[in-house]
Amino acid sequence: MTSMSTMRALSSSSPPISLLDGHTTSLTQNQRASGNEPNSQSMAMEGLVSNDRLPVDCEPSSAATGHHRRDTLDRFARVAEPSLIATIRELHRVREFNLRGAGDMTRRVKSVCRRAAGLTPLDTGADKKAKEAMADAAFKALQVGELAGLAMTVLPIASVALDAQASFEKAAKGTERMLAKLALQTPGAEFVASVSGFGALGLSQIIGEAGDLSNYAGPAKLWKRMGLGLISTGERQRCFTDAAKTIEAGYSPRRRSIMFVIGDSLLKKQGPYRDLYLRRKLYEQQKKPDGTKMLWHRRAQRYMEKRLLRDLWRAWRSEA
């Protein structure tokens, strides 16, 4: 359940949606009067910070260097981390909301364009392709503002949806900047800096889905949380038709998608994880010579993603 301050942030008319201040240290007048001190979760949801500004006690000091810098981070990890994690997780949900909203508006505009082109489920063959081409051309024209020749029935609906799409995208970008800044205050920040192709936003997504990584007894539990684990039969996590297997797997396509995108980014950068992928791909080819190139690729990438999570888990626990 989100707090009332979260609902006020989501209903604000000025994008991007404001950052939930996870480090409010003072009690409200009503809380003082009632004597009810908020817990760490409610404190993580209290107050609003706009213009991408970090909470004051999250801002790195320009004078904090060397041993003093290390002491500051150690104190921060011990004292402020729970509310920091809660803030990242809430902002991650806000970002997901904005991205889904933008995608929904895009699909709505395309639907209006298809209807204006006269496309129906009964169309087939060349007639269907011609109408699809007309709908695609209308959508592209709307995106660049070329409105001449478009059906008047398209413009009123499409303009509203496109404005909403732009607002959602702007809000998502603002939230991403906040998430990246906050992720660099976690125990995984130094690990992120050492890995080419893995950034602060990717780290914030993992935290947003998995929470505090020090709560996991081993990397295998983190693998399962992110959709990379195995079930008792030795099969990998995925969607099963068998209800019992589905419950045991606890598989989330959304979390698996996050790791897939992170893994794809790692493959595009020269570094130890790409080298690991190439070695594993060769191993998969030798292990299953009758397999397809896509099978070898997917297995090797999955292996690399699991190694990244293992290394992140180790680095997190050593820093926290």
C-alpha cells in the first residue's frame, strides 16, 4: 500500500513525478502530537523532493575523500540504507507505471490509425497489407507533426494520446535520473563502476525488484528472484502449464526481462563478462553440437547474467 504522500506525488500535474524522500528525519506536527513515531517504511514515503534533487543526507560531500569518505559511506550503509532501499523500490514502481503508460498511449494511437485506414479483422492478403501501410504512414506522420491529409477523426484522439505519451516519457526520464543517483549511494556502487556495460540504472532495477541484496543467503536465491534459478526437477525457471510447477518456480517474466536487457548490454561492451559469454558459448556448442545458434547464445547469455548477479551479491555484502 502506498502512502497518501505517494498518491499526491502521482497525481501531481508537473512531470516528472517527484522523488519520494526516503530520508525524512523530522516528525510531522500530527505525529508529534499523537506520539506515533513513523517506522522506516513510512519514513521512506514521507515528503517530496523535486527537480531531481537527492535528499540532503544522500548528497555526496565534495570534501568527503579518503578515509573520511569511507567512514561516511559505512555509516550511511548501516543507518540510512533501509529507507534508501525503500525509496528506490518505490521509484522503480513509478518508473514502470510511466513506461507502461507511454506504451499504452502508443498502442491507442496506432489503433486509431488502423481504424481510420479501414483495417478490420476480416481483411486479408494485399488489401490488408495496403491498409496496414496506410495506418503506419499515418502514425509516423502524427509523430513528426505532419497532419495534412490525415482524417479529421484521427486528430482529436491522437493528439490527446500523444500528449499523454510525451508526459509519461518525460516523467520516466526524470525518475530514471533519480534512480541512478540513489543507486550510486548503495553498497553496489563500486561494483557498477568496475563493470563496463552495467550502469546505475540497471542496478536500481535489480534493487527495485529484489530489495536489499544482503537479505539473500546466497546468490542462488537472488537468481531465483530474478528469474534465473532452477526448480526441484532441475529445469530452469519459466512459465509452466503445470500449476504446481508454476507455483514452485515463482517466475516473473518482468524480472527475467530486466536481466535479459542488462545481459544484452554487457554483450555489447568489451570486458570480462563478454569474454565469459564467448567461452560459455563455445562450451555450449561442444556440449550440444546439434543445437541452434540461438540456443547456444541464450544459454551462454543466461550463464553470464547469473555470474553478474553472483559477483554483485558478493560485492554488496562485502561493502554493506
